[in-house]
Amino acid sequence: MVVNYRDLDPQAWAELNFGDLDLGHAKRNQRAITTAAAFAAKPGKSIPQLFGRWSEVKATYTFFANPEVTPDDLQARHRELTMERLNQPGTFLLPEDTTEPSWSGKKARPGLGRVGDQNSTKQGYQLHTSLVVRWPDSFAPDEKGRRPPVEVIGIADQQSLVREEHPAGETRKARLSRARESEVWEAATRRIGSAPDNPHIRWVRVCDRGSDIYEFLLSCDDEGHGYVVRAAQDRALIDEPGAPAGHLFATAREGPSLGEFNLELRARPGQAQRTARLSLSTTRVRLRSPYRPGHGVGKLRPIECTVVRVWEANPPAGVEPLEWILLCDAEVTTFEQALEVALQYATRWLVEEFHKAIKTGMGIEKLQLETGEELMAAVALMSVVALRLLHLREIVRIVPDAPPEASGLSQLELAVLAEKTKRSLLTVRDVALALGRLGGHLNRKSDGLPGWITLWRGYLELQVLVEGVRLAHKLKKTR
């Protein structure tokens, strides 16, 4: 795999991703670069902690409060770079999902809505993000059953939506006529645009059960997007003439196993991380269209797709067996093709890691901005910064034996890291283990490579050490 290495130098990175913006004023454009570089150098720090002078802090608050500074405008250059990569030959996955950033406190923030259940007192909004990663040419799981590493490209689309409160006693007609939150998936298709009419370029939307929506699947077909979607609804099936042909789940479970493979499953609430032995089967189906206002059941065009079933035939005692029923646009008939679909769906977890990166790594829910518009603008900028966290972990797995400079660290950073950890840094893997050690990783063989949170903790610790070296050098020159 050819990797487009990203310079981890915060200033150079910020100029690349936030240069050439049009925010209505040259100083405003420059403030975007300055703020992005500060967040990149000190992820997780508050705005006052980013800058040493109050004038810089005030300028940043003023920047986010400006109505010209919108999420779409802030991400314009970054998305342009992302789309340039999407139009190059290769297979690109677009893992996407929605999260709800929230803020508590007695003071209401205008421009936010209720999040959580009916009893929640938190305010926030829905953040729907479509990431882009490049799928490798070789996609088999490694010896530990881990899904293949991918190159993190960027954000193709991000939408900020505020939940509206609806009056008690709302009529059914009014309820059906208003916009639905689920329309965000179809809207993402429109905003991303049509895939290139090029057989050497493939875009694949990779989504969880929330996207199992007739209009979304239809929009992917119309715009040339491939998809791997986990089914949530036991849809009715029809045959070629349109006669009933059973239901999705039963039909999927009738397919014979094409073979087995090992896959490492992430830890979930109540379940530890483990490696599962999984089976695969495929069946080509036609999904009957659902009822829509003005169109009865089956009156709209059906969706032809492949259902790939992934299941655990012999789970460990006391463990709930895994089963994914995946809808895929492509023709899938062989074990190798079905394995690729399963591993592409496993890569969807990256968007959940992204949500953790913006909340835990970047600390977006600690922002003290006063309005929803300001918070959304700040989160849009911080979302691009958060990708650096994911990129570092993936590149370690893609090119572990590359020279240490391929990690993106500067010569000074590498020298300080080697001195602090008393290690010889000959490869990217050596750099990752050293950063992980700074971040609390024990570096035992059984531990594997450090995760992105540990890597980034190590990176932050390294920045403190490097700043100390720079200050010491400056003091030495002044004496």
C-alpha cells in the first residue's frame, strides 16, 4: 500500500487543511489556521490553555462567535482534499454514524436541543460524520484476527442537526409531513455527490443498523455508491415477477456456510475483547419497497442486493453469539468476496473510535462556548484535528518496518523520544512502542501495539519534553 504520510507538525498540518479558506476576512482565515494548529499541538486542552496570552484567547472566542464561521466553511478545504483522494483509483470505505455531543449545566445554550431520553437535562445536537479511509488491496485478517489497517483520508461530510421538540397531541398527518431524523443518511449521499463513473474507483458506505432505510439504500444506487449496511429490519422479499419470496432474516439463515475465519472483536459493555471463529454465507435478494405516503407496499422499485450473513456457530459458553446480516450492493458469491464484505463492516468501528477521539481525545464536551452555533463551529474544526489520532494508530500497522521519519515526527521529537525512553528508534514500530511507553503502555509482547489513546498520551508527553528542550536551548543562548 502506498501511504500519503501526513506531517504531524501542527503548523504545517493546519496550513494544509485550513489554508485557502474564505471566511470573509483575511485575519479570520488566518485565525482558523492558528486555532487548528493550537488544537493539534495540545489536543484535549481548553481554549485558555491553548494560548499564553489573553488576547489570543479572546480572538479565538470571537472567531467561533462570528456568523461567517460555519462548520461547512471551516471544513471546506479539508473536504476538498478528501474529495481529491476519493477521485483517485482505489476502493474507499466511508464509515459513518451519528453521535450526540452534550453539555450539562444550569445555563441554557441557545441553538442546542434536548439529547438523551425525555428525562435528560442535557443540551446538545446530533453530529453525523462520513469518514473516508482507503481499503487495502490485501485484506485478509492478520494472525491475531484483526481487521486490516486502513489509511485514514479525511471527512467527506459532517452534518450538525438539532432535535426539535414537537407539541403534545400532534396529528399523524403533521408527524408524517415533518422531516425525520433518519433523513440525515440520504442527505449525506446528496452532499457527498455522485461517485466517479470509473471502474477503477469504488466508494463503499459502511453503516450500522440505523442506516437500514429504503431511501438511503436507493440513494446509494442512484449516486453510484456501494454499501455495506447491517440490516435492522426483517424486510419482505419478492422474486423477479414481484411475487412474495419470504423474509430477509430467514432467507439469510438458510444459506450454507462458505467457510470460516477468525476476527478480533472489540470490547463492549459486559463483554471483554475476544477473537471469534465466524462463518460466512451469501444470498442474492430483492427487497420489497415499504409503504410510503402516496405509494402502497411494493409500489416503488425494489432494491436488488446481496445479503452476507456472518455468524458464530460455536460461541464460548455464556457468550451471546455474534450475528451480522449485511446488505451489500455488489455481487458476492465466493468466500473471499464475502470475507471482504465482513472485514469492511468490521472497519465501521473506526467511526466509533472517531467519536471517542473527539469526546475523550479532544474534549469537545468541555468547551465553554455559549451558543450552539459556536459549539458546532468549534467541533467541526476539532473533528479534523481528531483524525490525526486515528491516523497515527493505523499508519503504525500499515508500515511498521518503515524508517522512523515515516511516523511524521520531527528529528528533534525523535531524538528526545529516544533519549527519554532509552531506545533505538529504527522503525515506525519502534516509535509507536516508545510513544506508547510514554503514554503508559507496558510494551509486553502479550499487549500488542498501543491503542490510539495511549499513543496520543505519549505524544502529548513528548510535546512537553520537546518544549522543555527548546526552552533550555533558548535560555542557554541568552546567557
